Amino acid sequence: MMGRTHAATGVLAGLLLGPAIGLEGLAKIGPFAATCAGFALLPDLDHPSSTITRKLGPITRVLSAGLRTMSGALYRATKGPRDERCDGTHRHATHTVLFALVVGAVCWATTTAWGGWAVLAWLAFGLLLAYDRLGTLMLVPFGIAAASWCTQVDGRGGLGPAALAALEESAGWLGIAVAAGAITHCLGDALTESGCPFLFPLPIAGETWYELRPPSLLRFRTGKKVENWLVFPLVVLGCVAAIPGVWPYLVEAFHSPGSVATASLPLLAR
């Protein structure tokens, strides 16, 4: 399982996508990226022993069983003449861009219909998943956002109209974060030996469930040295560089007079 790497790539995707959809400042981009990280684990709900399947006990186990049943039935009904012989459960229906868009739409619909409480439920679930894979670091961005929400409690210490309104502001990006996290997961799986049927139901080479994957030299096995010692560290470095304000600082430090890099340029030119 690539849980830790999936969560880290979700953070990176969120840090890059947040500013692109108009979010500004770590107080907004941070929770968006952390939500992407949590829901980057969502597609593996189709596996009976995954982190997300075990997270909420019988609730997520029942959801997992339902998704596996749905995925298997969908695979049998739609497989092309060259699709592999398998039960079509793990890495099938939930590992497609179609699934990501559907879940994002469900998030948008529920948060639109039920407001701040639905937003809180989606955020809490995303936080639980991200925390499980990346630890207390994921508490920081949610804590920054929660600090502003909690200052708007009513006189009895509960969520008042102002606090719920503050939560509802997140509904505009929450569905995007959920879908982006799931898509990031699929793209990560597409780099592995097994590949990922990301573009289902688009038929490719006689397969409805065509597994996208790069050339063999660029693939890696999950949980092995390439993932643990190369892919994951590179993603973490990317996350650090993508934090708002960090990359401009690094560029300025690189080009500033007296920096190690600037001092080395004349030597490299010789």
C-alpha cells in the first residue's frame, strides 16, 4: 500500500491547486491541501484491509464491501474483449476519474444542502485520514482554520450562525479538494507496476479498463526502495517548496549577492 506517499502527493496537489482556484494564504490553502491529502486515500476504500476501510470500524467496512460489490458488477458488465480476467474489485471503479468526479459532486451536493455541519463532517473525515498517514503535521493547517471558526461560537459554546457561516465558506472548495485528492491517488497508482484504469469507460486497445502506466523503466513497486527512498522524499521536498512564500524565498536566496549558489557560478563557468 502507498498510503503515506498518496497522502503526501495529496498535500502537494493541494498546495499547487489551491492558489489556482483563488485561495490565498496558509489559513485557506493549508486546510485545502490537508483535505486533498486525506481524500487521496479514498480510492483504496475498495480494499478490505486498507487504512480507510479500517478507520471507522463497521461504517467504513460496510462502505468498502458495497464499493467492492459495485465495482465487481460494473467490471463484469463493461469489460472489453481484452480486459484481464479478475473480479474487478480493487483498483477498478474507485480508481477512475469518473469516481473522483462523482464523489466530489456528492460532497458539493451534501454541503450545499446541509450547510456547515456537512462541511464539518467532510473536513473531519479528511483530517482523520491525513492524520493517520502523515501524523500531527496535518493538525497544523486545520488548527489555523479552526482558530478563526472557534472564535465565532455562540454564548453556550456551540456553533452559532457566524461559525456555521465561516464553515460554509469552505464548501466552495471542499468538493474540489475531495475530487483532486482521489485523482492524485489514481495518478500515483498509474506510476506503479499494476497501473490504473484512470480513463474508464474510454475504450483503449480493446480494453474498457485499460491500465495507464509509463514505460517499464519509470514504474516502481509499492512499498519498495524506490517509493520509500526516492519518490516519497522528492514529494516531501516538493511540498516544502510549494508552501506559500517558500519558493519565492528560495529563488531570492539563490540569486542574492553572497549566497553559496551565486558564489559558485564563476567557478562553474570556468
